[in-house]
Amino acid sequence: MHLRARLSHVRNPRILNVLDVWLRSFAHGRMPQRTAIDAAALGRELEIVWLCDVVLPGPRYRYRLAGERVNAVYGVSLAKRFMEEVIPENRRQSVLARYHRVVLERGISHAAGRLYLSSGRIFTGERIVLPLSEDGDTVDAILGATAFDWSPASPEPGEPKVDPVVVFTPLDDGESS
């Protein structure tokens, strides 16, 4: 099945735009290089995009850049910071496990629902994490996009915590695009 069809659960138009830009550079099962992602094609989605280098051993994730809407949530630029520096300790293990899976298993992570942003705030939205590779095979960077509603979706007192629905889609499914 075509990769785009296997990602039919992605609904947010802004996340879909980022996905489509990435898919245009994904060919014959080979992940795109960071430089193949066309910033002009991302257009207004640049404000919700973030890019991390994969640092070994680890892996660890160092922000190369983050869009202005993402940085606004934190009140500071994420550039040059390691992801574990900005993820609250109580969320760190589960969040990093999703990124590790993208890197180690070569796939796409998509989350929808209540997003627990690293700032500690809770919003409703969608997030996608896409692998990038200089050689087409080894993930050495991740491109992410987080689209969210600015009005917090904070749970009412006593309301159970509901994690977002997370779907991992492997790239290796015997298809070329």
C-alpha cells in the first residue's frame, strides 16, 4: 500500500502539508536528506516545524531550529538545545521512546489529541515526526511539526489523564513511495 494511504489517519491540514512536502522527497524507500526539504514549499507551516539532529551515541536529539509558533510556547528559542533539556522529567521517557522508534525502526510517528507539550502545557492538536537521512538509509535527523490550538485543553480537576493517540507507520512496507 502507498505510504500516503497508510497515513490516512493524519487529519490536520497543516500537518498534511508538511507530510506532503516530505513525501515529495521520499523516493524508492529512501528517506529524504535534510537539504531536500523545500522551505519555500512549507510556506506558513514553517512556524510549526522543528528540526533535530540525531546525536550518537544515544541517540539524543539537538534542535537545529524551531518555528516561531513552537518557540513561542517555550518563550525561548529551542535552537541548539537537547530535547531532554526541555521535556519535563515525568514525560521524558515516553516522548523519547517515540523519537527513538522513528530513528531506530525507520518510520513516521503521528500523535493526535491532547498533546503534552514540552513546555508543560496541554493543548489539543496533532504532531508528526518524520525521518531524514543523508545516505537515504540511516536516520540522522528528524523533521517534526506540531499543530495545536492555543487555548489549553487542560483537564478538569479529577478528570483522568488521556494520552494522545500515537500511530507509528514503518517506512519499510515493500513500496517505493
